[in-house]
Amino acid sequence: MSEQITLTPRQRQDLRTIAAMIVPPSEEYRVPGADDDIIQADIIATLGRDARLVAAALDHLARLAGMPLSDLEPAARENVAQQFRIAGGAPAATLVRVVLQCYYRDDRVLRSLGLELRAPFPKGYVLPDGDWSLLDPVKARAGTLRRAT
Amino acid sequence: MKDPVDVLIIGAGASGAAVAWSLAETKMHILCLEQGGWMNPAEYPSTGRDWEAKFYGEWSSSPNVRGRPEDYPINDDNSPIKVVNYNAVGGSTVMYTAHWPRLHPSDFKVKTLDGVADDWPIDYDALTPFFEENDRMMGTSGLSGDPLSPLTHPPMPQQPMGLSGAIIGKAMNERGWHWWPSDTTVATMDYEGRARCINLGHCTPACAQGAKSSTDITYWPHAVRAGVELRTHCRVREITTDENGMASGVVYYDKDGVEQFQPAHVVIIACNGVGTPRLLLNSASGRFPNGLANSSGLVGKNLMFHPYAQIYGFVKEPTDSNRAPPTCLWSKEWYDTDLSRGFVRGYGVQFVRGAGPVFEAVVSEQKGILPWGEDHHRVFRKLNGHRLGFSAICEDLPEEHNQVTLDPVLKDSHGIPAPKIDYTISENSRKMMEHALARGREFLETAGATDICVNSPIPWGGWHLLGTARMGTDPSRSVVNEWGRSHDVKNLFIVDGSIFVTSGGVNPTSTIQALALYIADQMKQRLANLFD
């Protein structure tokens, strides 16, 4: 169901800029920003059915900025981003979601979060069985199932 | 022309599978037509690193978002709750949480007990043996002895409590409120060819391990081995009738899109509370101008969803996040009517263990608690892996203005008119939801949660599609009789959630399947005079 929409160079430039505003790099957490080349390549490669809405969001962003987003002064850029976030509707929400879903599957990011770099299947995870004596107060209190007759 | 079959079942989901399996022992020629195909677990989301992203596209719970060829569109613009379902062999049991409560005995006597809606024409005791049979077939896990739930005997032990369960249990104990391990259809040990759960995370969009029960891996293999024919990628357009007003068969589109006619002596509809009225309304004819089996005018009316009031927050301790089945515990503390609360009936609660990182980031950003910019990383680390949720399944009472009709414009890929939903949340439900949110907030605060957020209703929470072809003894007030046969068309049966009279405050699949088995049993007992 992927749509044949390719982002223009200008759209890609704005996508990179807004992505960095959403998730900037962090030295403290040793993670790249969402404008990182690998993450951007993942976004572009997997846009699929989201391409139309993401392109619409970037067109909206371009109208708000009036020039490449990265060329705006920081305060003006921040203002545009806020307007975009507040009034961007479904296209803006889709763009943000696409950025986040690619960011939070990047190896470096997952490693920083202490998460394993793998699909859930087939290894799965282990859960503690827990202390079922926690149910003792519930059993002691009992209660009555409401009958129908 | 094709040879007629004895029994034609439309839909291979929860109820279609159960009724097919049960009737198989009659050795009749049974054919099931299913618009979807067999699923391939190797392609399920949890097999890939992009498992969470798939929930927003090809594995969305909404057919309108998913848009697979097997899906049909639904106009739910005029409803605050959007319809979610799955179309395949297994139906929506492929994509559900596996939470497995059943209706309470009191749910069948709503009018008698609380003076609202209607009593069912059958009672809990009539279904008891079929609940038990269904639990064995689906393979349930849980802990027998819940003082506030009907007695069940799950063949497998309950799911592990996990990190989240311990936090939930302690907070509920501190409040003095009921909680209990949920009955689920998650296999906690190897069971009937299914491997035990290894905690792949979110069970909802299908289980690659096969630990979560869905009818494609439970009922259907048995039914097919017993001789039932299951024809996939066949979408039924209409049920036809003969000069005597009996169902004569169905017109359907086969896997190549070619129109076919399949004659049948008995037709059973198992298409859920939206698909079933859609089919009946699309089967209008000169003899049945308002739709088939609709002399009462109630086909499509009384749609019940269960509005979900969800509240969640973030605790200091780590929770199970995406490393466990999402549901593990329930509460029936507020299940029964207490008029001092300002509403009738009540709600069940299912607790939520947590969420994966992508879901957490996307949802928290949308809620405005995860900022853009410099502070994003610090806040995300506070939220991710710390979520705890409380979801109230509020009993929806039947109201005729909540309905499924045919959309005058929207059609599916075969040109068949699509369903249109008109639904509003009642005042009683709103009060119930507010009550639930208040209790949920108290629970979360007791657990030490912060950043509390609300989804009320959960917009994409229309899992439970009930009431649109209700059962009853009065043909003017119901669509099918007390054993699932149409009042108007005596060889037409309905076995899905559309025959519910009221909705209870629990996930309905267990009760839907028990009803399907009960109706199949009634049919078997009455074979000699089924059409009298």
C-alpha cells in the first residue's frame, strides 16, 4: 500500500530540521538526534503509506516558515514549530509519529535506553511470577457475586 | 450451479469457528465462507524490529487504517468510538487482548434486577456447560476462586504477576478494593499443540508464538479435520430467499472476484455486530424490503460498544512495559449496580502493564507530557517502562438510536454498500465513566503515579460489537429467538455478538463463543424439526 510520493530536497531538508527540534542529540545520554543520517534514511525508506500526510505536513511547515526552516533565526524557528505542533492536525501528528517510530528503534537509542536490539520473537522475555500472597487480603474480604435470582 | 450444502456459515471468527466445530459431529456438509485468509504467524509484528511501527499501518486495529484487501470500510465518522476488528480465519481473535472474563449471572436479568433494558431470554445456567467447553477448546489460563466473578476452571495457571502486577496488587490492597488474576486465553504452559507464552509483549496484534488463542489455531484445525469445508477470500454480498421466504443460499465473490451462488439448506451468520446487520440489510428483497429478518425493525439497532474509560500514569518503579501480555489482572469492585453512584449497572476493570518505547513516545508526545527539544530525553526516560494503566469497560445499555445502517455512498472493493455507524455515549455511561476515572485516579495516586493522563472514551476502542440483532421471545422486539433462529426466516441463524440483549461490563468473546456453542447444541437437538 506504499504510495509513490517522493519527498523533494527542500522537504527532506525541513524534515531533518524539524526532526532535530523534536529530538535533538544528547551527549549526556549518548544518543544522536532524530536528524541523524541513519535515522533520516530510515524515515525516508519506510514512509510508505504515511508519505502523503508527511508531505502535506512538510508543505504546511514550508508555508509557515516561508523559507527553509533551518534558515530561520532560532526564535522564529521555535515559533514556527509551535504553530506547526498546535495547528498541524493529522499531517503534523503523522510526521511526528514517523520521526519517533524510527528514532526509537535505532540501535544507539535502544542501547542508551538499556533495551535489547532484537525483535521480541523468538526469544521473548522473562517475567517474575510474583508474590501471590498479595491476594490474601482479597480472599479474606471475599464478597458475594450478585446472583440473578 | 453448485450443489447445495446442508449448513453454510458466514464468517470464520470467534463464533463461526465454534459453531462449525460443534456442528461437525452431525456429519452434515458444512461450508464456511470467510472474506479473509489464513494467517501466517511468521509475518506477525513481533517477528520484526519494526513491530511497533506496524500498529500504525498494516497491523492497525482499525480496518479503515489497515485497508487490507480482506477489510471492508466502515463509516464511523458519527461515533466517538471507532470500530476495530480483524478479517481473517480467526476473525478478531487474531487481534484481541485475550482477556477472558464472561458475563455474570446478573447480566442476563438486567430488567428484573435494575429495571433497565431487557432480560435475556436465556440465563447464565443455560450457558454454563458451553462456557466450560469453550474454555477447554480455547485453552484458558487463570486462577479459580475469584469471589466476585463466576466460578471458572481454567485448565492452565494464571499469568505471572510481573513487575506491574505487584504494584497494582499492593495499591488495590491499600484501597481495600477487589482485584484478581484475569482469566485469559494466553497459554501459560504447552497446551493442545500451542506453545506456552514467552512474553513477546503486546498480544493484541497476533501472537507469533501461538500462545494466544485464536480460532485459526484452536477450533478450525479440529473443524477442518472433522470435515468442515472452509473457503477463504470469499465475501458474501447477500443472503437469498426462496418463494417460501426461507434462506436459499448466498451470493458471494470468490478469491478471483467472480460472483458465485452457493445454495444452502441452513444459513448461519457469524459476522459480528457490524458485519451481521450490514449483511442482513444488504439482503433486502421484494419480500423483505427492510432487510432480511427485519420485521421487528431492529436489525442494526441497539448497537453497544462498551465505552472504555482509561486512565494511566507513571510510577517510579519499572513496570513490565512491552515485555508481558498487556492484561493480567482485573477488578470487579464496581461491577454491580449501586445507585448511590448515580448510575445503574457497572464496569469491569482491566489493568494495563505498560507499553513499548515507540508507543510511549508517540502517545506521550500527543498528550503533551513528552516535550520536544532538550528535555525530551530526560522526560522520556522517566516515562518509558514506567506506565501503569486502569481501563474500565463500561456497560453500554441498548438504545435504538445507536445503530448500524448502510452508507449511501461508501462501498467496499466489491461494490457492496459499507456499514455506517451512528452512536452516542449515554448519560448513564458518562456518569459511569466519570466514576471509573475517579477511582482510577485514586488507584494511580495510591501507586505513586504522576503525569496522569486520560482516554475517555478510548477512541479506537470499538472492539465489542453487540446488540444489533438481539435475541428474544417476542418477534416484535427481537430479531432471533432464544436459540438463535431468526423469527422471520426459519432456516437462518445468528451466532455472533449481535444477538446480545445487553452488554455486561466485560470483554464479550467468551460469552459470544459460549452462545455459539449453545445455539449449535440447540440445533443438534432439534434437527428433526429445526424449521418448525
